[in-house]
Amino acid sequence: MRAKAFIGCLYLSLLLSLPTQADFSGELGVEARWFPKDAQYAGQLNALQTSVFAEPEWNISPTENTRLSFIPFLRLDARDKDRTHADIREAYWLYIEDDWELLAGVNREFWGVVESRHLVNVINQIDAVENLDGEDYLGQLMLNITLQKAYGRFSFYLMPLFRERTFNGAEGRLRPALVVDNNTTRYQSRAERWHTDVALRYSHYVGDWDIGLSYFDGTSRAPRLVSNADHSRLIAYYDQIKQLAVDLQYTHQAWLWKFEGLAREGQGHRFLASVIGLEYSWFQLFDSHADLGFLIEHLYDGRDQKEAPSSFQDNDLFLGLRYSLNDIQDSAALVGLLRDLEDQSSSLRLEAERRIGSHLKLELEAQLFMNSNANPTSMAFQQDDFIVLRLSHHY
Amino acid sequence: MISQLTGNTLLLLAALALSSTSAEELEGKGYQIAERSDRSDHGFSDSTATINMVLRNAAGAESKRELEIRTLEVIDQNSGDKSLIIFSSPRDIKGTALLSFAKILDADDQWLYLPALKRVKRISSSNKSGPFVGSEFAFEDFTANELNKYTHKWLRTEPCAEFVCDVIERHPLYENSGYTRQIAWIDQSVYQMRKLEFYDRKNALLKTLEFKDYQKFQDSYWRAQRLLMHNHQTQKNTDLLYSDYHFKTGLDDNDFVKGVLKRAR
């Protein structure tokens, strides 16, 4: 109740402070997450976890060549205090010329082409308490220069401040057996979070090919989780890594052929990881307006699970179906199955969404974990099947 | 005797000539008319406009979308124009942007930007006949306005509203079209399209598009302010209401690259 009142006040104050020349928009939502099975670990919540969230957005163009963006984010969770958090998703100043641009401030960048894992996407830290799909990111402070040439786009990033990954608290589900201590973090670099990370990216297209090449040198976004002295908690340890990555897509008629690959050093042995896959769309299914997409991807990860942050996706197969009604409400659904080819542990995920009227959006998500006890990483989730219902107001 | 023979022979020759060349002549005439209409638009260089899209179902229930369209003229006859469409409403898809490089007979190049994940996706353009954002316009209705994407055949001349129109039948030459043919009404005064009928794959009348309220910009370029699409088979309608037209705004190739999609709002 208190949370709702707070959101209400926040919303009102935002509306009142709205500068007239700015483009103001955003999203306000409520979310209910239901865990049908009893928790595996002591202290974890059972049944219903509710929360509210807000993501207002201001975009201003003070002059023809400059842009300002400000997007704060807030979630208030009724059950897990570590899921209650605020962030600045974007707060930047952007200067645009015909063939170059300069951005200073907090921003989000997305790189990559595949669906089952965002392997080469490295600029932003994952806001892991938000969702299990790793598609919510914390804002990253950066200085970013981009050059657009006839032969491609070059982007250079300097990132002076590292963001720690968020983790669910002791009350939260979808966490390891031991709670990750959000107050203690260790770094390989003596500069700790103030290590300046650098990244370069080249992207272009030639005919039916889209290509991206990227290099990153800095603090790994994924931590290794090591237990503390008395083995009561986990401590996040962030290594320094260097990685070279490539993403490719070949688009031909209704077929999309996709590849992402990287070579990384700094976390034990140098290793390779890749996702290769394809997507076929059956447009206007049975003469309707609907489309059905078929996805298949193979995930490989050569990392040593002890030396590097553990990863689910060492040798996995992803199968997916995407159904889009192409109706006025933009109704769509995606079902995906990820299966470990070695230990047979799997996870089935459903996402569905539909607009209601012109400002509301209803989303349904569900995830099931199957045969999880066969895999040391996913074992922690074996009781954590969940269903999420989310209603958001877009203005 | 001789004169009668000559007369008959001439008649016969004329009849032969008419029957053997008529199809070619009709196509030649059709192409000329379509080309004249196409040429009337040459040199616009670039344009921007706001579109209010009103979707109406058979029961009359309305839903609205607002988008901005930026177009860059590509002079080369062998490739089409570049366009960028950016949505500002409904609010949950605000910032969604579609970049298209139209081709003549090859598949268009298209990229879609999804603001929720800040992700740019190259998408298949073979979905030509699929509905554009749930409307009665298909993707190809937006991108297939290039002269050489069709054969053109003159059918007849007839009055159309306050004009006299040439009626042209055109057949798509590109792959994956949802139409067997289209019938276009092009006026003889300023050479603009006034009406377009779409026939589906079974050659049944599917849709009629009417072009209303033409205005002349920059003393040269005619643009319809209202495009009204009616689907005869579902009784659904989509209106495109154009406003805020600007020409020669200084846009260039660098404004039509996938890298700018994320800030194109």
C-alpha cells in the first residue's frame, strides 16, 4: 500500500515537473509472480511475490544537433528487499554531426543477433533481479564516440565506473543455495569499480550479410561466486577479461542464419563460446494475418566452470516458436525450450503479450525447470518454476 | 476496281496491324503514363511527414497510431528509395523504427529497431503481403511504388471525379507479392494516382486505395494528404492522414543507416 502511494506521488510529481518542450513518456506497472512449488532453501518466500515499477522517460533536443535523455527506473518489491531497487537506465548528452557523434553519460547498448543467449552483448551489467532472461540492463556510465563511414560504423567506448550485478536477497527465489552478499564485492583490479574499461565495435552490412566485430578489455560483467571464510555467503568476484567477438546474420527470404562467437581470456584458460542458429518464418499462416517463426540454436561454451563464472549454456540446444497475430493489439507469444545435451537438464519458457486499449499492456511469462538436479548450476532452481502476470500503463 | 482492292487491302492490313501490335502498344502507352507520373516526383531529394493512422474494423471500432516517415530519394533507376518509419504511438511501441532500402526486383533490405531491448534486427523482407502493424496496408503497399516493379498496360480513359484518368493495369514483377494485379487511375492533368485497386492471389478484388486532398509542395511535388484503404473482403478500413510535410530537409545516406535507429525518435 505504502509502495503504491509512493509510486502515485512519484508519478504526480513527475507529471507536474514536466518541462513543456520535452518529450515525456514512460511506463508504470504492477507485477505478480507466483511460485507454485515450496521453496528449496530456508528463508525463501513462497507463493506470491508482488511488486510495482516505474520507468519515466524524458527526451529533449535543446538544439538541432544535441539530445538529452533521462530514464530513471524504480522497482518496489513486497517480499524481497534486494529486489527493491532504483537505477538510472539512461542519462546522457548526445552531440550529432553528419558522420560522427559523441555521447557522454549513462546509456544502454545492445549487440547481437541470436535469441537464446546474449553472448556478445557486453557493455551493460545485467539487472538480474528483474528477470531471469537477462534482458534487463543497468545503465552504464560512458564516453562514446561513433564514426559513420561508407564502409561501416565504428564505436569507441570508455567506461570509468563498473556496475555490480544485482542479486536476489535471502527471501528471494531464483538464487543459489547461499545468498550473494550484496555488501561485499571483490575485484581482480586494484582500481576495483573505478577500473576504466574500453570497448570497440565495428558494424556494417553487405548485401544480405550483417556483421559486427567487437573487442572488450575490462571488468567481466559476470562475476565468479566464491564462498566467504565461514561458507555462509557467496561473494561476487569480478575478473579482468579481454575478449574478441563476432556476430553475423545472413538474411535470405524467410530464413535468418545467425552466429555469435567470442574468444575470452582472463578467466582461467582462454576459451571460446558460440551460438549458431537459424530462424524461419512462416508468414500469413493458413491465409491468416498471423506469422509463425521457428527457431533453433546450438549453444557452446568452452569455459572451465571452476575458473570462470559458471554458465548454463556449455552444450545446449534451444528450440523456439514465435507466434505473432499481427493484429491491432500486437498480440504475440514465444515459447522456448533450452536443453543441456550432456545432462538433459532443461528449461521451458513462455512469453506472451497483448495491448489493451491504447495505453495498457498485459504480459504473461512462465518458466519451468526440468531435470534440474542433474546440473550443479541449475539445481538451485529446481523448485522455482514460476508464472508472472504484468500489467503496465504506457503514457 | 483497283481502288476498291487497295481499299480492302488497306483495311485488312490495318486490322492485322492493330491486332498484332495492340498488346505491345497498350503496354507501351501504359508504361509511358506510369513513367510520366513517376517523373513528376523526380528531384524531391528527401521528405519528412507525420502520419496519423486510423484503423477501423467492420463494426467501426477505431484504433490509432502515429508515425513519422522520412524518405530519401535514390536517383539510380535500378534501386528504390530509402525510408525510415518511426512510431510515436501507441506508447508501448514508441520509438520502434523500420528502416527500408527498396530494391526493384530483389528483396528489399529492412531493419527493425525494438526499443524495449534497444535491439536492431535485420528482418526478412519476403513478408511483402503481410499486414503493416495490423493495418489494411501490406508492407508492399508502402515500399513497392517504384516504376519498374510492375508491368503497365493501358486499359482505357475515363472520367474520375473532377479529372479524366488513364486506367492502367499493372502486374507485380517482384517475388512474394500478395497481388495478381492492380488497377491504377492516373489523372491526365497533373499525372497523380487517384485510385488503386488490389486483386488478391485468386484474382478477386481485395482492396481499394483512394488518394485524396492532393497538395503541391515546393511548386513541384504532389502529395495526397489522405490515403483511404478499404478491404472489400473484411470490410476493414485504414486511413493514413498526412501532415507536416517537409521537403529538401538536408537528410542524406548517413541518416538512413541501421546505427541511427536507436536515436531516431
